[in-house]
Amino acid sequence: MALDLPLTDTATMLRDALQRYLADNSRPGWQGLAQDLGLMGVGIPEESGGTGGGAIERAVVAEALGPAQAGADWLSHHLAASALAQLAPGHALLPSLADGSARIALALDPALVAGGAKADWLLVLDGRGARLVAADEAERRVRAMFDGTETADLTIPATAGENLSGDVDGATAWARNAQLTARCAECAGLMARMLHDTAQYLNSREQFGQPIARFQVLRHRMADMHMALLKAGALIERAVLAEGTPGWDHAVSAAVVETTDAVRIVGEGAVQLHGGMGVTEELDLGGMFKRGLVIASTFGPRTAHLARHAATLG
């Protein structure tokens, strides 16, 4: 694991269960994540059928699902269900969300909604309020992303759905920061696996009678990649642990900027060090790099995060 977080008992069990399961199921589907692992209940209170958990548990799952390229739909479901539990505790939909028999997606913006392609429900947080909308009330245009994941562009009637009360502004701000932080954690998992696979490749390939991992120029390249991951990982850990504190905005923007740089440094280095094999379907490496680039593209303008980082410096 790339992130060094103070794990709760729940997070430790999640991490261990995920490691065992993913060792035998490298590309798990929705049913596996829901039925075999019970991941859809993370973030939903126990009294509503979930397993509870917060920022640390979210980061553990996102990091583990990164290399399996299974984190996009899970995260959207998790954030939407958690936000619904905040806005409407005890809502009748929560138990079916917790066991995965119903799927929900978080719609902070109607364009490119992760998980929206197959969701049964949508939690719309659009700055004008909070609405729980049945997905068949929305017009959906499914889009295939560069990394093979599916998103949806949504057209949602203004009168559709159930209006939710509660602290809508607080839930929306939480969802945005939690989404950014978890996507950074997913990138940490991707980068750690790309580094691991590249190190194994360099140690297995020989030239001039020795593993090419011994060549100084390649060792320096690997060191640069490792340093990029360490820097990003430290700021991601800080963002995870800052959830709910006055410094959360500052920590999240710092993590986003550093992760954006690190994904490109690690991904480009891993692909180049593998040579032509780095972009073949024979290896998972190319797909992981593409996933990292797609995540980075969802972070929004770098200038906006730098400006928020500067504005929250105090």
C-alpha cells in the first residue's frame, strides 16, 4: 500500500479482505464488490444496513481498487449513499444501497457522471439544492472514456425527484472534497502498482549479462518516479486526515496538484521503461496509466486548485 494511514479496525479488515480478494480477482465486477466484499455499505451507518466508516476507510478502498480499475463506479455510489445518509438519515433507500441491490451515482455536475451509466438512482447536488432522482427520469447519454470506464451525460428535469433538506451546502462541499481526495488515493494505488511492475520488469530483463535494473540511468529514473509517489502520497495522507477540519480545502488542493504531476511522472516513466510492451494489451500497465490520466482530467483546472491553496494558506 502506498499510503501510510492510521488504520481503524474496520479499515484494517477492509484492507486485508481486499488484498486477499483482489489477488484472485484482478478485475472484480459490481456483484463481487457488493456481495463478496460488502463494499457498498461503506459510509452508510450500521442502523441503515451499512458498515459505517469515513475518510480512512474510503481511502483504503479507493487505493486498493485503483490497480483493479474498479474504483470509478464504487466511489460514485459510496459518495452518493454517504451524502444521502447525511441529508436524510434513515432514508428507506439506504438498506438497498448498502447491500448493492440498488445503485446510485453522485451528480455534482450533469456532464460525465461517474457511475451514471448503470445507476438506478442519482443524487443531484447542483448548487440549487439536493434531489434524489430515479435514473429513468433522466435522459442519459453514455460515454466511453479513454481508460475504458463509462460515464453518462445527464439531462435531468428541474421538477424530477425528491427534494432533500438538511445541510445541502455542507453536504455538497463535503462531496466535492471527498471525491477529489479519494481519486487521489486511487491514483496512489495505481502509481504503486506501476512502480512495482516496472521494478519487476527491469529485474527480469537482461542486457550485457546483467539485469537492466542495475544500469545507473534506469536506477535514477526509478528513483525520480518513487520520489514523485512519496511526495504525492504524503499530501494525500494529509488530505485524508484533514477531512472535516478548517484546513481541508487547503490540504485537498495540495494533494490534487501533486498527484496530477506524479501520475504523469510515474506513468510516463513506467511505459517508457517497458519499451513498446508498455502500451500493449498484454500488460495492465497501459490501462493503469490511462486511468490515472482520466482521473487527473477530472480534477479541474490546476490554476483553480493553486488559487484555492493560496487562498486557504492561513
